[in-house]
Amino acid sequence: MELNLWLIAPEIALCGLIFLVMAVDLIFLRSSRKGWLGLLSAAGLCVILALLAGLKEMRGSLLGGFLADPLAFDFKLIFLVAAGLCSLASVDFAGRHLRWPGEFFSLLLFSTLGFMIMVSAGDLILLYLGLELGTISLYALSAMQKDRPRSGEAGLKYLIMGAVSSAVFLYGASLIYGSLGTTVFAEMQPLENAGPALVVGGVMVLAAFAFKITAVPFHMWAPDVYQGAPTPITGFLSVASKAAGFGALIRLFMGPLFSLQGNWFAILMVLSGLSMVAGNLLALPQSNIKRMLAYSGIAQAGYLLIALCALTEKGMTSAVFFLFQYLFVNLGAFIVVTLVGSSVGNDEIRSYAGLSRRNPLLALCLLLFLLSLGGIPPLSGFWGKLFLFWAGIDQNLYFLVLIGVLASVLSLYYYLMVARQMYIEDPPETTPLPVSLPASIALIICALAVILLGYPKPWIALAQAAAKSLGLPQ
Amino acid sequence: MNIVIPHPLSIIVLSPLLAALIIMLLPRQRFFAIRFTGFLGTLPTVLTSLYIYLNYDRARGGMQFVEGFPWLKQMGISYSLGVDGISIPLVMLTAVVIFTGVFASWTITYRPKEFYCLLLLLVSGVFGVFVSNNLFFFFLFYELAVLPMYLLIGIWGTGAKEYSAMKLTLYLLAGSAFMLVGLLALYFYSGLETFDLEALTRAGYNVGIQRIAFFLFYIGFGILAGIWPLHTWSPDGHASAPTAVSMLHAGVLMKLGAYGVLRVGVGILPEGLKFWAPLVAVIAVINIVYGAYVAMGQRDLKYVIAYSSVSHMGVVMLGCAAFNAIAVNGAVFQMVSHGLMTALFFALVGLVYEKAHTRDILAMGGFARRMPGIALCFTIGGLASFGLPGTSGFVAEFMVFLGTFRAHPEKLLGRVPLFMLLAIASAVAIVITATYVLRLLQRVFHGPLDEHHYADLPDARTTEWVAITVNAALLLILGLLPRLLTDLIGISVGQFIR
């Protein structure tokens, strides 16, 4: 077995960046407001992104357990961009609201590293390691805003629910190992008429991932954690953790466990339908924008599961594309929430009254993101949803698609309610809302991406490459 | 005519969009610059639509001025524009209404910058729908035309504006959800992997698919066209909206729905129409009769006009359902005629409200003495509304009823000559229309004037004249010379109904 370290070069570079950030943090021990560390980590992430892009054609596996393939590439792209935008958006936030910015940024990078390993894993053990590294860092990050009791509450809730899901995953993985005698995906050869242990194992692993992607009924933690965690972290969490869950789900269930579909297909459909309905209905009465976005994220996970239910190459293409655009849309929305929240002091939707006159840029960007989440053409979210529904109809999943279409009309109500506050209501005070430069750069990148993904061709090609590598039916 | 305008259709679609972008960059205090840019953005659409009207090759017929480029080739989505005899009159109508609408909103002083931006954005969408040759872009433009309405009504509206805005938006977006499903169904069952309208017209769907798809599109577009019982967003929305938006929405946007039914429903799915024609026609007549009755019962001037729109859109849908050359021709003519008429009405109501500060019919009276110009234009619109010969309304309704009378001669259940009965019923309904229009004219403009209340009630001034005179004049011209449009429409309708 040849040891080609280029396969893992982005991860090694990310490790280096983490140590660099920690070292710089320690060198400037005296200065207390070190938000600018975010610039450092964002710059480092750009370099790693370039490195990853340079190694795009790298294919293969390292010692059988670590895979570099188009699927892993696409998801790493998502994580790195999410971490970079999140660092940029947190520069001002970390300097103002956090006591330990150095730890904040290095934990963020640790989490990114964990998720990158998770989607590259070709082995159950490594998958678990990546999962834990990714989420344990997030537990700490969620609890980081020590002056807000809600932050601690969020951290604890996340920890407990996360630990439960990890335990479920481990138990399921051990059952899979017991039935098949291996933890390496490539060596797994489950038969059609698998024993009950394997089926139970597979379903438990599915349940563990359902926690990560916040599918109903495994979504309970999401609103509280989203609300309590520092807002930039909520943004990262809502995008990266969800994408990682989907990445692993695709890797495992469209790969080695594909032939067991008779046992988990129905579960996936139920998860999808429930998430769309419950997510949208529960989002309607929310008065806190972070909770509202949490429920909207649950609904979006439901839409995404339609594509997984299609069990085809087309379905996976649309799922990966949806995650590409979801990255910018959702993270962008949370960046706006961060900026407004740190000026206004709370995250209530009525605090957005008259935002269009206090800061037109913020209001316009948030409007774009919300319309995109609602699936209004020609924004990226429309294409994302269109491809999902397309893939669904292609496989005769009419019922799920119908729920999806009707649910998205419903969702426009609560998205427009925010638009109403921003554009129609009069502001309580007319003082302009200040926005820091790095955060507005991140915001503008997101907004441009949401518009430019209206021309989805190049991204479709990327997503298609990933889907092709799975070897599913067309 | 030796002038050649390159890419006329792109100019029509993009010039309002460009003007919206420029306005976005203007400082917010420069009221005049903002309005003037709005005017400059709509002027090319009027001139260019006149150009395509004059240069359309009538001997050749079919789609002309075709242009475009592929957008997503592997999925058959392309930006592709073209017009035929059915869309040209509607493009011209839109151009006239927005041009006059810009003048009708000249007096808006509350956040004019955003107002004009959204208005022009919306108009771009409307033009886009009328000239799109690709169903997918048709859908994109349709959404562009619907969404700005939420803010336009929510911010600049009157009365229960937030309720109306939300209701309107959710109704129309629910409609577009139906359309999207229908769109995907057409795409998948054609097996052609394209959204091109002409290709889909020749796709030859089997009867079952046509019936299901037609129903989806009928609901989807029908909501926008104000079909009963899904029309309730329209009176609320139109009554709450600011003047120019009501003009545009009732005058043009509702036509998008009817145009969609005609283009997609009738053009691509004729078997579906044949199956559903009795339902479509019955609902259309309910629209005509019910709309007229409800209009009669209103006290708010704007609600009267809004319900009369519901009633008149029924005539359009009846023409589509009858599905023969003369009825469809009449339906398209009615779209134009009603568009001009409603735009005129809403402009007038806006003026009356601005000057008298009330929309309650019972509180008005004798206004003709103070505002003779407005009264005259209102009378012209009113006469067109119940189809007096010499106005465009007569031509349109006559053609539709004539066509309907002859349509689908096979009898329902073997004995009921349904379409004949429907034609008679809707012709009788004109009496109701005449009643409420004449009563309205009498109440508002004649009778005793409350001298104390309305001591200094001015007539229309400067820019205000533009909207009302242009629309009123066009109503008369089309009434006296209907061939200006019917010949053109007839060419395409003839090719349409094979």
C-alpha cells in the first residue's frame, strides 16, 4: 500500500493553520481584543481552498480508510468556504463579545477539520473520529458566549443530544461490524437478505445522522441550540454540520448499504415528509429569527431528503447542488442576524422593523436570502429546489414532491413576515446600523453567490462528478 | 419604415430593468431625476412595441423577431424571445399602461426611489412573460412580475394593506406552485428534454396527460386571471394598492393569467381544454354575473372597479373556453380593451381620491361640475365597460359572445346546448353591468354637490392628464377601428386553432 500524503494534504495544511492561529494568539498574549485572528484564519482557509482546488484531480485512498474522491472534494469545498465566511463574519463579533477569540477561531477550524475527515472517511472508525472532532468542537463553541446564560444552555443541550446520537451511531456501527466482519466500506458486501443485526445497525446509523441533519423527529435540539449559540457559530453549525451529516449519509447509504434499501427507504421518506411539514408549520409562530431559521433549516433538510429518496445519480447531483447553494443562503442569513443582533442586542423579528432604512444593504441581502430560501426564481434556492423536485418526479415520488411544493408556498409566509418588518414597518429609531468591513465582505460574497448561482451550470458539473463517483443508477 | 431596431424584444424587456438599476443608484432626494428616469425607462418600450406592431410580417405570421441564447443546454432551458399576433397587442397594452402609470404615480413622495424600482422591475417581468418563447423563462418572468407586488402594496397601499399584500402574494405563489408542477409534467412527458414552446406544441401529449396538465395550468394561471372562487385576492389587492399598481395589476397582470391559459393551456394542451371547456365556461360565466352583482353592492369606488375586473376577466376566459377563431380573437381583444379600461378607471379613481379624500360613493355627488375632464373620461370608460357600440368593449364582448354561441355544438348530456345558454346568460349580464356603471356615474358625477365639503375641488392637472386621456382615447380608437388589432390577432389565432 502506497503512502501518498498528497491525498490528505488539505487536512494537514488545516492542522498547520490551527497551530498557527493558536501560536499567534499566544504570542499576542497581552492584547485582549483579538478579533483580527479571524482575518488570519480566513486568509489561511483561502490558501487551503486553493490547495484543495489544485489537488482536485487527486483520486485514491490512503491506507484504505481515507478517501479522496469527487464526493469528498465537494463537501470539503463546502466546509472550507463556510469556515472562511464564518471567520470573516466573526472578526468584529469575536472582538466584542468573546473573551477568548483565539480559542474561538481554532475550535472553528478544528470543527472544520473534523467534518472534512468525516466526509473523506472510508471506514466506520474514521467516520466516527471525524464526527466527534467536528461536533465536540461545536459543543464548546456553542457555550462560548459566557455572559449569556442561553449560550451555556445551548452548549449543554447540544452536548447531551450529541452524545446520545454518538452512542446510537457507535452501537449501530458495532452491529454492522459484527455482521460484516469489517469496518472498511470498500470491503463491505451486504447481501439482499441481510440478518436482523445488520438491518438494525443500519437503521441506528441512519438515526444518528438524522440528528445531524435535523430531520424530524430527531430535530428537538436544533431550535434551542441555534437560538443559544453565538450567531456566527449557529450559521456555521446550520450549514457545515448539516452538510457533514448529508455527506456521510450519502457515502454510507448510497455506497455499501445501498443494497439494503428495502429496509431504510421507507424511513427516509417518512423523515423527509415529516421534516417538510413539521419544520414549516413550527416556523410559522416563531418570534425569534434564529429559532425561525432553525425550523426553516429543518424544512430544508426535508426537501433535501427527497433527493436522497430518489436513489439515483440525478438525485445525488441535486442534493449536492442544493447544499452548495444552501451554504451561501443560510450562512448569509445568519451573518445578517449576527450583525443586526450585535447592534440591536436581541434577535427578535420585530427588532428588524424598518431595517431597510437603517441599513439598506443588510435589508436587501436578508431579503435575497429569505426569498432564496423560499425558492423564488431566479435566485439559487429556486434552482436548488427545482432540481430536488425534478429528481423526485423522475422517480415517481409525486407525493413527497407535492408536499414539498405546497410546503414551500407555506414557508413564504414566514419569510415574508421578516420582509414586512424590514420594508413596511417604520423603524423605532432612525440611527443607521454600523457594519464592520470584514463582515460586509462576507455578506456580499454570499449575496453575489446567491445571485450568480442563478446560472447553475458549473456547480451542477461539480455536483454531477460527485454523484457519478457513487455509481448509482442514472 | 426603414428604421431597423436590433433586438427589439430584448430592449422591451431590459429597458425597464436598466432604468430600475439606474434609479437604485440615484440619491433618494432627487425626486425629479427618479421620476424622469422612470419615464425614460418606459419610453423605449412604447416606441419599440409600436415598431414591432408596424414591422410584423403579417403574410408570414407565426413567431417573429425571434432571438435568444441557450441558458442550460442539457435541460433545454434557453433565453428565447419572440412575438406573434397574440402577444403583440398585449405587449403594446403593457407599454401603454406602464407609460401612463409612471405619470399617474408622479405625485408619490413617500420613498419614490424604491417605488419606481419595484414598479419597473415588475414591468420587466410582465413584458418577459408576453415575449418568452421558452416555458421556463416564461415562469421566471412570471415570478418576477408577482413578487414586487408584495412590497408595492404593503408599503404604498391604503387600508388593510398588509393583509391584502400577503393574501395576494400567497394566492399567486400558490398558483405558481401549480404551474411549476404542470411545467415539470410537460417537460417529462414530452420526452423532448426542452422547454421550448413551439417544440412542446408539437409534442403530441396523450389525452390523459393533457387533461391533468391543463387542470394544473388552469388553476395556476386562473388564480392570477381571477377565476371564481379563487378571485378573492383581487378586490382586496386592487383596492389596497396605490394607483399605478392597481392600473398595472388589474390592467396587465391579470392578463398574464389569461395569456398563460391561452398560450399553454390552449396552445399545448387542446385536448385538455376540450375536456374541461364546460367547467371553464361555466366558471367564466359565474365570474361575469357574480362579479357584476358584487360590484353593484359596493360603496367603495375602488372595490366597484375591482369587482368589475373580476366580471370582465370572465369574458376573456369564456372566449378561451369557446375555442374557435372568433371567440379567441375576441378574448385577446377583450384583454386589451379591459386592460386600457381598468387602467383608466384606476387612474381616475386615484385622482378622485387624491382630490376628494374619500372613496365612499355615497359621500360624493355632482363632481362633474368641478372636474369635467375627469367626469368625461370616466364616462368613456364606463360606456366601454358595458360595451356600448363605438367603444372597444362592444367589439370584444360581441366577438366573444358570438363565438361562444356557436362553440362546441355537441350538447351536454345529450340535450343541453350549454354554450348557447352561457352566451345568452352572459349577454344578459351586461344589463347588470350597465346598471352599476350608470348608477356609479350618476352618484359620483351628477346630482347635488356638497358645496361646503367640496368647495375647492380641482380638475386634473398637468401630468395627471396623460394617464387618463391616453387610455380614454385608445378605448375610443379601438372601438371605432377594431381592425387595427383584430386582423393582427386573427393571423395568429388562425394558426393557433388548427
